[in-house]
Amino acid sequence: MKPFINLLPYMHRVDDAVELLDRWKGGIEISMDGPNWREPLNWEQECHRFDSHVGPLSVHAPIWELNLATPRFGVIREYSFEVYKECLKWSKIIGAEQVVIHPSLYSTPVFLRRESQQVAKENLMRLGEEAHKLGIDMAVENVGLGSFALFDQEEFVRLFEEIPSIKALVDVGHAHINGWDTPSVIRELGTGLCAVHLHDNDGHHDLHQPVGHGTIDWKSIWEALRGIKHSYRAILEYKEETPTEILLEHVGIIEHELEAQTAQ
């Protein structure tokens, strides 16, 4: 298990992440949304920001204004594919070992679910092939809430059997809102799981609260994660403006929880 801290708390002020990077030598996940990412195909200015960080890197590709799964507008779909392809190339340049992809943007009130699934799979297969060539794990996250979820629990697990070039990232908070049996998903994915996003909520809203501040049954989550025998990334993904002290305190708690049984 490799612990990571997602830089979402610094999305609007990425320069302030220096304090965290000075004190945290473990993994970080770079969030490619916010003011520093205004030109998605021209990220040269960000190539060297993390050069001095000794821990492993993951990249969370942009979410907003991109949609691999729109069946109605091919121009948006193809542009999104090209942006994510460039994200993979950029991630290779900076030495990242993983790129996280949201396969859809769930903002439309007219959601053609089956058609959206089909075009999403086509694009995920294409991107998975690109990631494989670069030697990067492409982690596909479970996204969408309620009736706007692109895949339900069973469909999500099957996705990684259908497309072996991609890996699964289970967002525990998203799964909780959608009523998934998250420990079962973790176990069923097996070696197809390469990462988890860890945060809490009230079961209704995507709050990205600190672990233990919502209604998730963390005991069963920890038990499922302790049962994983292969390497994966446990990523703390807390909301914007979460203080650095909270991030460092909680990544320590998570390390302790996930290593408790290993040491026995």
C-alpha cells in the first residue's frame, strides 16, 4: 500500500502546497483543475513544480468541461480524448506512475445512459492502450451520483474484465452515496484495483470530509483493504481548503489502519 495525498485542498492556490511538500515525503496526487491549468494542451510551466518531491506521483486529469461519454456531441467527445491523451504524455514526462480519469461528466439533465456507456468504453479502451505504451496505470474512477452514475456496482466491476488495459480506482465516497457494497467491490476487483480515494460524506452529498466525519462504515473498508495482497495506492482526497495539519494527521491515521493487520 502506498499512501498519497491529493492536492485538491490547494486547487485554487497551488503555490501554497509547498508547505505540504516540505513536510510530506510520501505520494502526492496532482489535481489538474484550477487556475494553473487554463491551457490544457500547454502545461510546460508545470513540468518542474514537483521535481524535488521524493515520493511517487499520481495525476488526476481534468474533470470539468470534458466528457468522454457524451453520445450527442462527437466534437466534445473527441476533444476530451485528445486532452486526456496529452495528460498521459505529460504525466510520463514528470515521472507519474498513475493517471486518474473520470469517464464522464454527469451535469446533463438528459442522460442517455446506455449510449454514454458505449462511447465511454470505446474511449477508455483507446486511452488504456496509450497508457500501456507509456507504462502508466490508467485508473478509471466510479463517478456520477444516483441516476447519473455512468456504471452501477456490477457494471463497474465488469468494466475491467472487458477492458484489461485499464485499472480501477474505487472512490469510497462516491460508492457510499450510490449505496454500493464497497468492501465487496474492492474484493471482486482483485488485482484490477490499483487505487482508492478516501474521504467521507453523509450518504447524500459528495462532501469530501475527513475520514470519520460522515456516515461511512470505515471498519469494513479497512478490513477489505487490508485483505489486498498486491500493491495499490491509498489516496486521501479531502475537500478544498482542508488545512495541511489535517492532511498530515489523517494520512498518518490511514497508514496505521492499513498496516495494522500486515504487522500481525
